Amino acid sequence: MNEANTVNSKAEIAPKIGTVVLVLGEQNPEYSKEQVLELSRAIDPMVDTFDGYYGRKMIFGIENPKLMGDAVYYRDIESFEKATEIELKSETCLKFFATMLPESNLTKMLIGSPVYISPKKQEKVGVVEVALFKAKPEFTKEEITKSAIAINPILKKLDGFISRKLAVTTDGQWMDILYWSSLEKAKSALAVVMKSEVCKTFFEMTDEANSEFIHFDIAIDTEQ
């Protein structure tokens, strides 16, 4: 059995994560990075108590320093919705949300269901790599999933690769979130990936006009 046929196996899918939320936005210039982090850390004692909340990685753009965000993980969509309801009534959370410009074209919230989550490695994550894309209309979700997962054996052999989360929203926006030990190793890996015929097949299925590829530093990490 090849890896593409093991999408639903317990060995490959972390069963507790049922919803992946990626929040990205432009940092409000009225706040310094230190102030943003202070306000961000202030919400953790509350959100850490939420049922079905499995932590987050707060991230800052490397190529675009104005870009900030959170990759957040929940047991299911109901857990996320309950958490959101509480957060929107919390003064502490609202103060943190104000550190992100709501009208910026960088601002977005993506809520997706995971189709693949790799087993965790006991290694410190140095960089988060996020690929956002939509599929070309002639390809189905199943075809994209199979092609994307076919890359995993290549990724696992690359120096610095730690883990991967692949998720898709209900309207077909894909999130490919990869953890690397360093930016240098992430960029070196990209050069290898771009030469692979397996990877090229996958990339040819994506809509280049609706794709983004971003690297982030990690500022806060509470992911379980």
C-alpha cells in the first residue's frame, strides 16, 4: 500500500485535530512587536482552558515583516466556534485582535479540515512554511489530496523537515503548513523539491494565480 492510500490511517492522521485555523494579517503600526507579543501572551491563560483547543503557533513573516498571524488547532469546528464566541466577549482578546489591521489586503482567516497531518518529530521547529493555493478547476479534492501526499516520502528525506499539515476549506482554499528546523534548510529543500517530477505533477494541478508561499518565524508556540 502506498502512502497516498493511507490518508485516513491512524498512523498518518492525528485523530484529535479536526479543524485548522490560519489567521493572517498586517501588523497595526500603532503597536510595536513587543507590545503585540505582550498582548498575545495575555490571552493564553484563558484560551488554554478551552475544551478542544490544542494550541497555536504565533508567527511573523520573514520576507514580509508586516505580516503576522496564528496557526491554531482544534478538535473540531464546534470547539472553534465556542472558543470564538468567548473570545469576542473578552476585553483581553479584543485588545490583541486590535494589533492586526482589519482592512488590510493581507488580513484573512482560513478555517479548514485536515486531510493529512504527519506524525510529530521530537525536534524544535524553527520556521513555519505556509503554501496557500487553489486547485485548477479540472481537478477534484481527492486528486489534489493524492498528489499532495505523494510528495511526503520526498519531504521526509530532506534535512530539516519536521512535519506537515495539509488542510482545505469548504470553498476549496488549501493550506499546506510545513515545519522546518531553519529557514536555510527550508529554502535548500525547495530547490530539491522543484526538481522532482512527483512534485512538479502536484504543482501543475494548482492555480498559480491563486497561490502564495510564505515563511514565518515563530514567536509563541503552545501547540500540543
